[in-house]
Amino acid sequence: MTAQVITIAQQKGGSGKTTLAVHLALALAETGHSVALLDTDPQGSLGRWFIRRREAREEPGLEFSTASAWGVSYEVDKLKRTADVVLIDTPPKIDADLRPALREADLVLVPVMASHLDLWATEGVLELAAREKRPVMLVLNRARAGTRLAEDVARGASETGADLATSRLAQRVAYAETMGQGGAVTETAAAAPAAREIRALAAEILERLSAAEER
């Protein structure tokens, strides 16, 4: 597989972009892919996680870089020389500054919490991604299994015209706890439900990227 770029974007804060970036990166690395993270959010949460990881481990196991919005293309070009997958974490806003990260993407991932407010907030990302002619996959995040609300939001997401990931991420404390330790659920609770669901999402994304590459 040639180097692939995944941009994680959502204009609503608190949607779980950074948590998704971290856990997806380590789930992909677990499959033998070399992975790089690129933080374009001035808040720097992804960078703080990486520093915590580097302090806790002799070898972080991932490449990491930061960039301003308009430095994305340059950094992505560098990271693609050594990484199989580059994951870009973006700030919670939709404006011209997001376009470079979308333009570099082979796939745009949009985390959607199980609320109609979060679903409505995807519209801006979908419009920009469509202008850049980039494929989008919505990921239902922090969903409570079996609830009417989760199913309503999932149904609404499927009607946006974007792909909806079959894999869903539930509301689990384990995601936040492991991030605070510089880790991820696949490392500290490898057999737990959270690890299984993030691995399932990673496998689904790899399958999607591989199929697109073959076309």
C-alpha cells in the first residue's frame, strides 16, 4: 500500500477527534503499518499526548509532527516518505484553513457523537470535502448501544450521502484513561470491548483505503 493520508475533521468541539486519532494510529500500528501523526490544532492536545507517551516509553512507536494550516502539505510530504499512514488531527472549525488538510486526504474521517447537534455539525465538513472531491466516512462515536437516539443519529448519518462506518465506538471511560497515560486501549486492555471496536474500525478503514487504491 502506498502512503495513505487520513484527515480527521469535525467543526463541533468535543467530538473526539484527538481520541480517535490516537487510538486509530495505535490500532493501525498494531497491524504492522508505520504510522505518523500530524497535529494542526493550536490547542495541541495531540502533542501533549505524544509528549506524555515519549516520557513513559523509550520508543513511542509513532512519528509525530505539527503544522500550521498552510504548512500541512509540506509536513505530509515529509511524513509520507517513512510512514504507511499519516493521520491529521484538525481544529474544531470549518474555514479555509481546513482545506489543506482535506486536500491531502485519501479519506476524511468525521466523528459524530450520538446527538442531532453533532450530526448537523457535519454539514460544513461534508461541503468542504465535496469541493475538494475527497471521500468521507462518518464514525458514530460515544454511542450508547441499543438506544433510540443512537439509532436515529445513525439513520440520519446514513442519509447525508457520506459513507457511515459499520464499526461504532461506544461511550467508554477506557479511552480517556489510557490517553492520560500516553497509551491506548489496544495496549493496556487488549481484550476489552473498547480495543475490539477500535480494531474493527481500523480494519474497516484499511479495507476502504485498499479498495480505493486498487480502482
